[in-house]
Amino acid sequence: MFELIGKRSNFLSDKALKLLIYLAAIMIIGTTVLTQILLQTGGGVRDEPIDLSDQVPDMFDSLVIFPDGLPGWISSGGVFPPENLIFNIGLKIGGILYIIIGLEVFLRTNSKLISSSGKEKKYNSISLLCTTLAGLNLFMLTFFPMDKSLIFHLICAFSIFIPVVIWTFTLFYSRKNIDAEMKFRNYNLNSIRKNIAYLCLFSFLLMVFGNHRIAGISVVGSVIGEWGLMFTSQLQVLTFIPILGKNK
């Protein structure tokens, strides 16, 4: 499949790709921030205790009982109306856009790799796989709200988180030589991507182990980790903007 796709160098113009990248970032960031604002300020049922223990084995009961309402996780914005409507539409569009962007970045990167760039080509193929998985699961996540289908929701969520973390590294490694001389505001683009990738990994680990019920840390740590992962992954996507029209 990769070989058939790889015969193309691109489907989109630089202008179209730039527009899609900005649009995807706006959809993801705008959707998650707006729904979170509505969740935190809406009051009513949002502030009431929520018990999801009927959806998990007994040994995990304490992890899914929230006496003060749902924490500020991104997914919490997809539970109550009207914010869940915005959540569902925004993430569906975002998921589709990232599949398209991932394919376009794969093609452009592949076309610039020479025949001896074996490792880079493997990293590029992994990047395509990761963006496809993340985009598809971002789309599917909206069909499994955490209050009704918690297990499937978590499967979709981690099928986004893990590929995204891997992608931040594979994008860096696949384009390391291609963008070696590229700079953004006098900073080397490769260094920016590498630092973003490490921040993304740190955010993921904080999200996983920052829950006070697991690690003795406030749940705020887990929430900060998830939001950090979202923002850093968006920054990594945006690092493709400076090379459009320049890396011919």
C-alpha cells in the first residue's frame, strides 16, 4: 500500500496544505477549549457526583467515581449537552483533516528521501500509520462518550495518544536530514521538533501517572498532562508550516 501511495509526491498545493493545517489546529484547539469552558461554567448536573463504576471491574471502582463532577479532562467536554454537540462535530472534522494531512506529509517527505534513506523511509511509513490511527480514532471517539461507553472511549483515546506521541518522534527522524538547514525565527527546526517530541512524551507520562488515585499526585497532574499532550502535538503539526514553499 505504501509503495502505491508513495508514487505520488503530493496531492495538495502548499497553499491548500497550509490552510488544512491551520484549520485542523483551530478545530482541535477551538473544540476542546470551548467545550471545556462550557463544562466548567455550565453548572447544574456538571457539578453533581458521577459514578461510572458500573462500566469497569470492581478493582477499578475508585478510579471512576467523581464526587465533585467530572475532572477537566478533554473528554469530559463530550458528556453533557450542548457542549457535547460541539465536541462531536469538531473532533470528527479534526480526525478527517489529520488523516489527509498525515498522508500529504508522508508523500512530501517520501519524495525527498533518497534510495539510501532506509531508516528515514521506515520512520516516514510509521508516521503515516500513526496519523491514520490517530485521525481515525479521533473520529471514532465521538461515538463512545465516556459516561456511556467508558471502555471503548478509553480504547479510542489511547489509540490517539500513543500514536500521536510516536508520530512526534517519527516526524522529526524522518525529516531530520531534509530540514537540517531549515530555521524558524532563527531557531533550528529540527531542534524545535525534537524538544516538542520530548515535551509530548513527558505530557503523556504525566497524564497516565498523574492521577492521584494511582500515583499519590493530584488529579490536576493528569489533566495538565492530557492538555499538554494536545497542545504539544498541535505545535508539532504546525512545524510543517515554515517549510511550505521553501523546501523545494
